[in-house]
Amino acid sequence: MQPRIPRQSVSEPGGHRADHDARLGEELAAVVSGARRRALRDGDRQIDTAHLLHSLLEYDAEVRAVFEGGPRLARLLAYLVQRSIGYGLRWQGSVEDSGAVPVVTQTEGFSPLAAGAMEYAEERAADRGADRASGIDLLAAVVADPEARAVEVLTRAGIDAGEVLARVDTRPWDGDLPDSRTASSR
């Protein structure tokens, strides 16, 4: 039986995965790798912003801190887990693209919105003088477009994406939280 999603080699022509992952650094490379596994497991052809959000919550303590833990975080994680067995099934076979963001160069394996979020995270990092984007930069990027699947998940969990973005933009993130690269659960 053929797999539903064809495996793509890093060395395939046009593949930018290894190049892109190398620019991310260890922390975000783990996030992207987790999102890629989640997309494959969910039967999705591309990593979307909800996959990135889920993986950020799993791997980055600073991102989890934005949601202040407790019931909000638990409710959000519950919606993210349900995507493969419930409402997320309607996303299978479709491409996440709101049309609200300018066309970005095709990034291997990412939806147009997720690719744009990756680029925006890198721009945010450069604007603050950092060599690489952090999980907080990527969180801001995945919630910036109101049409993103990550924003839909937040809304279903009763969390305002604008509030999340405001918290990210006003909090002095220093990247020094303990266990920032440790998964909370796998």
C-alpha cells in the first residue's frame, strides 16, 4: 500500500528543508521537526500554523508561559489534539492560505501561511538583532494572520489571538527560562 503522503527527501531537487532547518537553530529545528511529524501523522500534506503552534507549546517553555498555564493551556492543547480526530479533518487536502499575506517563496513542506510565518519570525529576530528566531518570534508570526489555522484553534479554545500577540509584543522575552528546549509532553 502506498503512503497517503509521499516522503520527500532533503536532497530532492527544489528541496529547501535542510537549508531552512539549518538557519533555525536547535530550538526551532526541534519545533519544525515536531510539526512535520504531526502533519504526517494527521494525514496533512503540509505543515500549517496549527501544527507549528502545537509543536511550540510542546517544546518551548516561553511560549507556554504566554498562555499562563492552567485551564487555558489545557483547553488549547485539547483542541490541538482533537484536530486529527475532529474538526481538523475538514482541513485535510486543503491548503492553508488566507490570501492576506504577500506570496512568499515556496518553502518545502509548509503551507503558504506557515512559510510566511517562518519568514516573519526570522524578520522579527533580525529586527531585534538576534541571529536566529526564537519560539516567541514564531508564536507571534503564527497568530498574526486572522485567517491562520492557529488563530482558529485559539478562538475555539476561547483565547484571543490579539491578546496573545499583545502579550508577546509587550513582555520582555529573554530566552533564559529553564528547560526552554525541553518538551512538556510527547
